[in-house]
Amino acid sequence: MWVQLRNRMAYLITSGFYKPGEKLPTVRKYAAELRIAYNTVSKAYMGLERDGYVTTVRGSGVFVNDPDAILKPAPEVDALVEEFVKGCLENGMAYDDIPKMVSSCVRRMKKDYEKAQG
């Protein structure tokens, strides 16, 4: 459910419903308005921040970033990802299994990198 909320909020930001610099409702207030769990909204906000849609200012709130400033992958990277997904599908993977595999691989690579650094 948090992914749906995150995606909806990202859409509202990119469509201009929420303006750059605008303060979003607090997690508690938004959870109460939507009648969903506090943790669901919190996780959606964290996803939005991770992806560059918002910035959290400790003690002040969560503010909308300029959609034009949000990091977008270079066309070459987008093409690499598309080819990767097509290759996975051609090798019998299901769409839903691809992100799980990628997450697992990224965690493993990050762990190996951190081990080599420290």
C-alpha cells in the first residue's frame, strides 16, 4: 500500500498539484486523513525523499522539490535497464520477480563493496 501512496504522491508532485517548496501534511495528519497506518505514510514519505521528490527538514517538515530538479536516468541507462528486463523475461522470469532479484543483487554488491572498503 505504501508503494501506491508513494506513486500517487509522486504523480501529484510532477503534475503540479503540490508546488515546489510546499510543505506536505505531517505523517500523522496524512495518515489520519487517509485512515491508514502511520507507518505506511512514513514509508511512502521516505520513498519520496529517497527518489528526490521531497526534502525533510528536521523540525520543520517535508517539502516538495522542484520536479525539474528530480534526478532522471540518462537515456543510455534507461536503455540498459530496458534491455536487462527484456533479457530476464526472455529467460523465463516473471515481471514481479525482477525487482526482487535486482534488490538482492544490489544488497549483495553493496555488502561486498563495504567489506572491501572497511
